[in-house]
Amino acid sequence: MSGIRALRVRLYALGAAAITIAAALGVRAVFSGSFAKYAGDALYTVLLYALVVAVAPRGRPVVAAAVALGISWAVEFGQLTAVPAQLSARSGLLRLVFGSTFNAPDLFWYVVGAAGAYGVHRWWLKRDRARLSGAYPNRPLSGPLS
């Protein structure tokens, strides 16, 4: 992957991160209850996935998914200690990042987020490889691999 392609991947990943934040805030503004909570959990891992890709644009999707999921789980299991609750009491932003209490179903929703981000990333890579191979000769080259 050339330096320009890596830069494009980073920019797309940062754009995906911004869209994910907007989606999470939108979900919180429009919905409540379990749907909002678990959608937020999944989107949390999607955001981490996008940030992992932004930091390591040459990484494989399965690695990005594993890292994002691992961080999500580490934060969740960290909630079994008093540290996240103490941090969350200091700042609303820290509360969004670390939460405050452990909730076992969150672990499943982090998997959903990682799997969704992985699937979209794989689809995007496949789409761009097809364009680069000439499968779509009338379409301009665009996307993270062009």
C-alpha cells in the first residue's frame, strides 16, 4: 500500500469515526431504553474499529476487529473495579468512554459492533479490489485503495 493509499484509508477511517459518533449521539437523542443502550455499545466498538484502522491503515480487517473488540471488553471488565466509576464521576466525556458499571450483555453487543465493522470493511476492500482489477471499467477509481 502506497503512502497516498494509506493516507486515504486514514481519512476514510476518520470520516467513519465521525459518522459513528454522529450516529451514536443520534441514537441517544431519538431512542431510549435497551435499544439505545445496546446500539451505543455496538457503535462504541465500531468507533474503536475506525480508530484502529486510522492508526494502522495497512492492518487486516480481522486484526482491527480483534483489537477493537479487545479494547471494548477490557473497558467493560475494567468496570468490575472502582476506577471507571471514579473517572466517570469526574467528566461526562469520561463516562461515555469508560462507563461505570459492568453489564455482561454489553460483551455480546461489542461483538456485534466488531462484526459489523469487519463486514463493512471487507465489503469495501472487495469493492475496491474489483475496481482496481478492471471489473468496473466505466467507474472512476475511488475509495481507500485507489
